[in-house]
Amino acid sequence: MLLLRCIVFLLLPVVIISCKASKSTETDSRPNIVLIIADDVSWNDIGPYGNPSIRTPNLDKLAADGMLFTEAFLSTSSCSPSRTSIISGLYPHNTDAEQLSWPLPEDKKTFVQELKNSGYWTGLAGKFHMGDAVLNDFDVVHEMQWMDAPIGLDRRLVGDGSGCDEWIKLLNERPKDKPFFTWLASFDAHRPYYPGTIDKPYLPEEVRIPPYIPETDSVKKDFALYYEEITRMDEYIGKVVAELEAQGVSENTMIVFISDNGRAFPRDKTTLYDGGIKTPWIVKWPLKVKKGSINTQLISSVDIAPTFMKVAGLEPLKEFDGLNFLPLLTDVKKQLRTEIYAEDHFHDFEDYTRAVRTKDFKYIKNYYPDLPNTPSADIVRDLSWQSMKSEKSKGTLNNVQLWCFLSPRPEEELYNIALDPNELNNLATDTEYMETLQDMRTRLETIREKTADFIPEERTPDDFYRETGLPTKYRIRPRPSKLEYMKAREQGITLQNDDMD
Ligand SMILES: [Ca+2]
Ligand SMILES: [Ca+2]
């Protein structure tokens, strides 16, 4: 009996400790995080940034209930490199996934993995496009299986083609006793576009076309179809907000809405102009963020990983290239950075470009100036570019509309954003701007040095023909990793698709 009592006594503290531990898990009240990533949507093609024609009532509401960032940028204007940069908190050149469809290697850490390890439930629904090693970072993945589909296959074969149709399902699968993180990624508004996306289609005359694209009938039609995908995605965003409210977790859930790169039109996606790298960026978090606030500070997509770790009460990883933007949510005057840095790598076609953007100026350095700034292959195959090619042959395009055909390109470009928001007037050779040019060069070189940016030893052959947008023999899907390309190169082999010979 005495022995039994002793055992009970000895066990007692252990029992109490274990009770405490399990209780603290049940009451883990850290904030939930919902990241919503649009595909190929420029900042000024949604309502909150002043587009008068687009119908995005749910994004309008999200901005009215949260904070709108007006100077937000992506580290690159290319799908998978942008996503792997966001999830790893690294500039693309540090991810080893800097070219389109290179998978993020296993040895790269992600904020999602850190959140999961610390007790968050993590889920992804919609577009994935980051490589198999990242799959393990999520408890649940509902991937829209589309990335390696044959060119020309109808995207509407997968759900409604939006990539959003399993977002709510995912939110309903979360356990109720843990904080959660979800990565909700649309396929809207990625090409190809289809008619019939929404009940009330846009009229071609409703769209707003930037001056570097000619206002032909085909271009207007193309833009209308693009708008329709944005409106469809907006409806799903409304459903997410409503679902979080219905689950009673809205107050302490941080919703962040961004895009992965700019609109899939010439001189936008896969360029470092604002049409490529400037992103919508809305944060709704009722417990922390004042309704209807506007933040004009510069912010970069590499800042997302360290910030989300801070939100989860974790210390950001030392390898991150980004900065914690949490202080900006409660103080709109607080400055996070004096410039943002962006990169353009191989995306269907070879390219190597870098940019620095301050609030007032953009500096672009084209390291392969002999190559034209050809838009991505999906753009090349589609309405607007085909229309521009036909206008070019008629001689009706002006100089800025001819920009993507230009070869060689200037090695340096400098734009006064305040005076020239569309970046049409290159000031790099203007003697009045020599001081600014020198300052921007120094900023770019400083970041390159600090973050160990580098020029590849060899160029990558194009995956498509620049004229037609049809695949060359170098296009392999799934695309081998950077390591596999490097190993092949060491053996003197250029990887290619044997079926194409
Ligand atoms: Ca994209
Ligand atoms: Ca480019």
C-alpha cells in the first residue's frame, strides 16, 4: 500500500505537467493566416487600386476592411520563381529555383514548414507549382493538377478552371484546436482565357489598356476575357471571407491577398516594369489592422516569410532575404525599406535582368541586351501578341508598342515613376539624370553583392520558338531541377525532349 502511494505520489507531478502541456495545445490562440495568391494579375486591374471598369466587389470590401499597400512588389515576374521566393523568403537567385518550373530543392527551408513544426495546421488549395519537396510542408494539399498538361488542353476540364473551387473545402478540413495557415492559389487570371467565365461578360470597350499595347479589337477582346477571370476569382475571395466569419475566426485571422506576377500581356509578365512586378497587396486582420487604411511604404514579397513567422510568434530564419513588415500594419508612417529589388530569369525564353525600384525611380539593367524582351510563350500564342505582330507588319505600332520586339535592348533603363508611371521614357542617357542613375546603379550593385547574386556560366536554350510560341526540343515537362541541368552540363550534355527530334 505504501509502495503504491509512493508510486502515485511520484507520478502526480508528471500527470500535472502533461495536463498542462495538453491544455496549452488546446488553447493555442496564435493568429490564423490565410494567404490568397492570384495568378498573373496586375495591381491596377482590381477595384481598390482605382480601376473603374473591373468588378471586384469582394476585393473592394477586403481593402475597405483592412489595409491597402500601394507600393508592393514581387521579387520576380514569373510564376514558380515568385512562389518559391515567397515560401522560402529568399530572392529567386538564392532559391535554386530561379528559372520557370525548377522545383524548390529539399534543403531550402520554408516558412510553412516552420509554422507546421510549431503547431500550425497548414493547407494548400489550387495552384501549386513549387516542386514536390514543398508538398511535405502542408498537412493537406488539394492541388489543381494542371501544370504539365499538354499545350492547348482545355483548363475547364479541372473543376471550373479557376483553381479556386477547393478553397472552401480546405477551410472546412482544418482541425478546430490549432491555429491554421492556408495557401489559397487561383489559376485565374492565367492564360488561356475562355468565353463564358462569368454570367455577365465584359464589353470590349470597358477595358483599360496600357499605352504600350495598341487598342485593337483583338486586344480589347483579350483584356475583357482577362477581366472575367479576375471577377470570377473575386467571387471566390468573397466566399473565403464569409466562411471565416461563419467559422467565427475572422477577428484573429490575417488575410493577405497578392498576385504572383503581373498580367499576361506584352511588356508586363516576365518583365521588370511595374506591369510585371507591382502587385496588389491587401491585409485584413480585424484585431490588428485599422479598417480602410492605406500604406504607401515599399514592401516586397520576400518580406512575407519573416512576417508570417513573427505572426506565429517565431523568430524569422537567419537565411531569409526579406524583412518583417508587421510594424507597418499598426504604423503606416513606418518605413521598412528604401528600395525593392527584382529579378528576371529564364521563363520560356532566356533572359537575365535586374531592377531596383525606389518610390520615385526604376532602374533596370539588361545583362543579355542582345535578346529581345519576348513575352512568355502563352502570350506569344494568344490574341494580343498576334494582333500586335500584324499591326507591326502594317507599320502602325509606335516606339513603346514596339519595345518587346526590340533587339538589341539598351543595357540600362531609368524611369521617373512619378512623371512617367508607365515607364515609357528611358532617361538612362539623359544628362540631367546622371546623379540618379549613379545612385540607382550603386543600390543595385550593393544588393547584388549583399545577397550574392550572380550571372550563370551558360545561357539556357529557349523552351519555345519566339515567333510562334510553339515548343522547341528543349522543353521537358516536368522540368528537371537546376541540379539535374548542372550535372548534365558538366557531362557536356544539353537536356532535351527526345520525342521532339
Ligand atoms: Ca503567374
Ligand atoms: Ca523578360
